[in-house]
Amino acid sequence: MSQRSRITACIVALCVLAIGAAYAQSAATQKGTPMLAHATGPFEVKVTPQDDKSGDPTVGRMSLDKQFHGDLEATSKGQMLTASTDVKGSAGYVAIERVTGTLRTPAGARTGSFALQHTGTLTRGVPELSVTVVPDSGTGQLVGLAGKMTINIADGKHSYDFEYTLP
């Protein structure tokens, strides 16, 4: 198996092992404080390896192209950097993606864009994954958006659970 294939396999394993991971966040109850809202749905992702001119086979770069459905009808484009190790089941990645589309909120649909920041590690098969809205990255009707997204993979299908606040 090539080093790039090992990197891709480790990242896929990280996502698969993250199934069921949830982010605990309490809803704000004070007057004037945004309430926590939820968005869910499926998404498709295309991960394309990019040419790596660093010469280091343990480091990989990939482009991301996603289509979100459900409460978030959007597309995204992004970049991922990966690192693999000689230890089976250990790897890491970081990614940034720009999501553009419509978020169906309890107050109605809002259109705009925002950035998501991914940080993931796999330590001998044990995953840690964080996908967070980049502060102040919201545009249009999504200005002020904050939150975290959980990515789930079951039977090869991707879905998201997005906990967020909007002013």
C-alpha cells in the first residue's frame, strides 16, 4: 500500500471511528442570548489528492468538494492536510472549508457563507475530531454564526449534526 493510500485510509478510519461522537453544548437561557439550534442532514464529499511537491510521503494534501442537504442546503470547497505515522491507526489532519448556501433556522431560512475548521487525530485507532465554525466568518444573513459540527459515517453514507447559534 502506498504512503498516500495509508494516509487516506487513516483519515477514513478517523471519520468512521468518530461515528456517534457528539459535542455537548448547553443552550443559553438568558434573555437576549442566542439559543442553541440544530441542523441535520446528509452530505456527499469528494476528496481529491493533490500533487505534493514536498517530497515527504508522510504528508498529504487533498481538496474537498461537498454537497450538503437537509437543514443546510449548501456546497463547500476546502483543503485538507494530512500526516501519517509508522504506527498503524495513528494519523492527523487539519482542514478549512468555505460553506455557501442556505441554513433553515427556527426563525426561517438564512443565506450566506461561513468557514469550518477541522482538527482530527487518530491515536492507535482512537479518534478525536473537532469541526468548528471559524469565528466571525459568517457572511450575508449568517453574520454572527457560531457552532460545532459532528460528522457521522454509517454504511458508507455521510451525515452532519450542526449545533449553532445565530444572533
